[in-house]
Amino acid sequence: MMVHYSGRNGSLHRYSCSRTYLAQGTRRPCQSIGGRRLDSTVIDSFLQAVNPASVQATARAVDQLQAEHRERVRLGQLAVEHG
């Protein structure tokens, strides 16, 4: 994707796939999306990922996986001791 600027003083931008356009000489890019819409989506996704609630949920999931792993190791050790 390449960014193209337009509007007054280049204040508007648009992302477009220009590879086909440049390589094959087609009339227009194969796909294009408004920059504000894409930027907004990326920003929202990023902020959701780094949201403290998301981070805390991830940390709880990691803690749970580690506890389950420790329990499996403990049961494996008991099996070896009694085996």
C-alpha cells in the first residue's frame, strides 16, 4: 500500500495498492481506502490491545496457564515417584 495526499495543503490522504497499476499499466489501483477511516481503525485496535483491562485479562490468562503447567509437572513427578 502506498499513501497518496490530496486536498488543501495535502491534508487528505488515501492508501492504495499501486503495484498492479504500476507493473501492469492498469487504469487504476487494485484497491484503495480512505486514510482517515483506516487510521481510525488501526488506532482503535491498538488502544483496545493496550487497554489496561485487556492487559490484565492477558496477564490472568498467562497466570492460569502457568498454574496448570505447574500442576501437570507436579502430577508427573508424583507418577515417577510412585512408578
